[in-house]
Amino acid sequence: MQRKEKNFKGKTLTIPSGMRLFHFPFFSFWKLFFYVVMGVFLISCNEIKNTKNKLVEELKEPIIADCFLFDKFPELKNDELKINEIKGIKCEYVSSFYKYYFKYSGDRELIQKYISNIQCRYAEITPDTMLIKSDFARFEQETQNGITEYEVEKASFFFEYKQTDIKELEFYTCTKTPEKHFIVFDVKNNLIYQMIKNFRE
């Protein structure tokens, strides 16, 4: 069997006949390996970022369910108030923050009196003793700040007051800790739009 002599880094190697000495691209291999690892790493980071962003967006969305005004305020189930409930929902957030949206009709003066007399659970924030007159711009800012499209969609019945001539609307707020009430009286159509939200801790 013939042997071939090969010089490798100053050393003579004896190679049996029939065998080939392959030239292994050592640096090319590790370069390729590096690119593959970096590619996988970048893809993984991008997926983690997308998952995180998706989770953050989902956490912003409230859990929304139908809710009756009389469930929130059983005392309002009184013939004297002449309440005709139209629609109501409750929005609950993961941060223990919540909102109520109601649309109904009833005796405006008696309902104003009822809301003004709601008992507060704590007095860290000074409660109101009566409904405070507001205006359209301030009311819009306070009720729509940070609201999601999903919430707007589900509470569309509440925002129907915008379809009425603003001259026919009266805007009020009333702080009754731990909640704040936002009320729109549609004088022309005898409708009441009410949003309630709790104070963030």
C-alpha cells in the first residue's frame, strides 16, 4: 500500500494510500455557527417583545358584563323615582379599577337628591354634598381619558348623548368616595346617562 507524505504545520504526516486529506474550513464554520446563533437569538427576542406587547394590550382591556342599575343601587327601585332602565354595563380591570355605565329615564330632581345623599365609605378625599355643574369639554376629558376602543364599543349606548343638541344637555359630577359619578341629563328626551368609576389606589 502506497503512502503519501504531507507537510502540515512543519510536521510530516504519513497518509495511507486511498485516503484524502480534507481541507476543513474551520473559521467559516464558526462564522456560520455565530450567525445562526445570533439569528435564533434575535428571533427569540422579537417574539418575546411581541408577546409582552400583546399581553400589555390585553391587560388594558376590561372585562365587561351587563349590569342593572338596581343591582348597583337597590334603593332606586322605587315607584316614586319612575325609573325606566334602558341599559347598563360594568367594566372591571385587573388593577381593581372599575367603571359602570348606565342609561335610564326617571325623575331628574329625585335622582339628583338620591345621588347627593349617597353615603361615603371613607373621607380621605372630601366628598361632594351635591351635584357639581360641569361643562361638555371637562366632562369629555374626564370620562374618556385612557378609555379603550373596546370599552367605547360596549358603552356606545352611554355616549349616545353626543347625538343630542348640547343645548339640551346638563353635565354634572359628584364625588362619593370611593367613587365619582358623571351624569348627563338630556332635558329634552328625559334621559339620564351616568358613569361611575372608583378612585385608583
